[in-house]
Amino acid sequence: CEMAAASCLPLLLLPWLVMASHSPPGCKIRITSKGLDLVEQEGLRFVEQELQNMTVSDLHGKEGQFHYNISQVKVTDLQLAHSNLHFQPQQHLFFNIRNASISLRFRRQLLYWFFYDIGSINASADGVRIHTVLQLAKDEAGRLKISNVTCNASIARMHAGFSGTLGKVYEFLSTFIVTAMRFLLSQQICPSLEHASLVLLNSLLDTVPVRNYVDEHIGIDYSLLRDPVISTDTLDLDFKGMFFPRARENQKLENHAVEPVIKETERMVYVAFSEYFFDSAMHAYFQAGVLAIELQGEKVPKDLDVLLRATFFGTIFMQSPAVDAPLRLVLQVSAPPRCTIKPSGTSVSVSAFLNISLVPQGQPPVQLSSMAMETKLSAKVFLRGKALRMQLDLRRFRIYSKQSALESLALFSLQAPLKTLLQLTIMPIINERTKKGVQIPLPEGMDFTKEVVTNHAGFLMVGADLHFSKGLREVIEKYRPVPTAPSAGPAEPSVDPHQL
């Protein structure tokens, strides 16, 4: 029995070990097939530009007394009539082009016996098929990258138009030259697309914010927790979504919140934020020591100043300082605020204490009262561009004495004026800090449109469509990697016609 129990123990612990290794995301993004259709349109333009600019190596050789050299090969026209980009489980995007055509123009140098001829040749490749599979993965920095490209290209037919004094010779050797050119062209398509994916498109993905500063106090970690999960209709990305104080960037906060669950597929993109996302922001601000506000002298509203002096007149008289000494109010959050997200709305609970003192000139401050405060703020979360913003409003407010219940009763008259103080003085300061918002991890040049925010149990979700404010080419050219050292161009191949 003991042996059986020992053998069963690892099996019983396995589900718990799996759960422990699965860190829930603070932020989750889903891209749907509709979003991929938009990416396909912009991506197809990018592929056309890359193939039009691809470099085809020179071709030279001989056949008997016939010597030839073909150089300066340029793509003059490209027709990608039929293309398709779709998800391929588990971590792939499949890009397929079929029945495309490529028009070329190149320079010829031909020698046949004593006849020498130079000029240009127009050629066309028809029935071009390109099958490309892009594998997506999380790199060491937690950034989404294209980790591998599988490509296969073929050309069904190729034609060349010959003219000149050696027309009969061209007709005799056209098959040979066209076959060689088809071989060279088909061999160049995939390297061009692989470079476009692994270098250029990855430079675009480098524009996605992964770990950056929000303001002078806190930053955010948007690193991926795991490789993307791809189904036939969706691509899901799990981000850490954790804020941190800049003074302690390595500080971590355990995520015990509900994991966002996205089921919808009607919009192009969905972004979900759990309570942990907002809790970590408020925890980071608390750790940074900025959740405190001090008002002194003229900054204290006049009506509140008069009321406080009347309330604490006895204390002021007993302490015997100058009665006309300025008041100082210090409001400080006593614990990290907590966010609660329900289908009915989002709220933030804050516990704080308020110290009220007199500060006579040239004398030590005299504390009049230290009261505890409990407030509940309603939060409106919305999106502007790629910035997630929050507007807070005071909903409930309560103060009580930390010394005695009797003093708490005496403070009852301060409830309304202190609430007004918070609404008119403190809340605008807080909302000014949250006005900038925090960027959602999307590549540069891609923005949201038609955003709709919905609340769920433990998380809120933004559903939106996408549009490109900048083209892929524009962003890639801006961030194109600069070579560290000049590299030699590819050697000109000498194609043996008998190997074709």
C-alpha cells in the first residue's frame, strides 16, 4: 500500500504543478481572422515591394561557340492576383500566393563566332506559386518574433521576347536561356521573403512596447509569458501586464486575479485587462511613495479652513499656539488601493489617513487630528488611440478617528466639507496623473478604431477594429537595421546549362 501511495503521489500533484507553472496574464490580446484579413492587405503590398526590389544574380556561360552574359535583371511588373494569409495551429501563419506573374527586363551580351550583340530582353514568369509558413514565438526578452520561415517557390512557365540581328540564334537557344533564368528567379524569391520576414518584419515587431516607462515614477512590463496560441480563427497573446516602481524595477507582484477569458471573434482585435493589471499600477505608485498630497496655508480652501478651526478650537486653545497659524493637511494612502471589476462597473477602494496640523512660524507643528479615511471611487476606463485611460470619480467617503469613537462622532460634521475637498482639489490632481494613460502593446503604425469597452467578472475587455495609420514600408524604413559592417555582395553564379 505504501509503495502504491508513493507511486500515485506524483500523479496527484501533477495538476497542481501545471497550475503553478501557468502564470495568469494581466493583459491578453486576441487577433481574429478579420484582423488578419487587414494585415494581409497591408502585408501583400509589402511583399510586392520586396519582390519588385529583389536582386537576381547575373548569368553567364557558353554553349559551344555561343557565349552569353545576362546582367542588370530588374523586375518591371508584378501581379499577385491570388493570395491568402491564414492561421495555422499551433504557432504558425500560412501565406500562400498562386498564379502570380513577374515581368523582367535584363541586359544581354552575346557572342556567336564573330558576331557580337548587346541589348535588352523582356521576359515574363507565369504561374508563380509561393508557399510561406511563418513560425511565431516568444524570444528571450519576452517579445513576439518570427522565429522561423519555411518557403517554397516555383514557376510554371517563362517566356522571353528576342529581337535583333541574331534572331535565329535566339530562337535556337531561347529554351536554354529561359530555363536558366527561371532557375535563378525561383531561387531568389524565397531568400527575399525570408529576409523580409526575419529581418524587416521583426524590426516592426521591435516597435511593440515590452518594458518601458509610463512616467517618472512607474513603468510597465508587457513581456509575453509564453508562446502565442494559434487556432484556425484566432491568435492569442498572454502578456505579464505588470507595473513596477522605477526605483525598484525588479520588484514583482504575484498575480492572484482572475485570468481574462476572451470568447468573442466578431471584431478584429480584443484586449482584456484583469484586476491585477490595475492593482499592480496602484501598488507601484504606492511603492514609489507618490500617493500623498499636502495642502498648506492658502492652498487649503477658505471655507474648510474656517470649519476646521471651529471644530478644533478647543484643541487649539489647549495647545496655546498662535490661532492664526496656517493649517496643513497631509493626505496619504495607507495601503495599495484595490480595483474591483464587475459586470456592473469598475471601482477602486482606497484607505488613507488625513493629518491636520497647525504650523506656527518658527515653532514645531501642532497636530490637531489624525483621522482615517475610506473611499470608494468609480472608474471609467476608455481608449484614446493606443492609450488606455482611466477617469476616477468619488462615490463613497467615510472618515473616523483613530483615537476614539467619541472623536469619530465629533468628526461627523467634517464629512461633507472633506468630501468636497476631495472632489474639487484632490480628484483633479489624480485624474491629471491618469490622463496620459498607458500604451497598449501594438506595433507602430497600427491603431484602434470603433472601440467598445465592456466589463466582466474580474476583467474588462476592449473590442475594436484596426487600421494602419502608417504603411509597413514606412515603419520598417524608419527602423531598418543598420549593418554594422559592409558585406560583400553575392558571387555571380556560373550556371551550367546541363545541370538545369
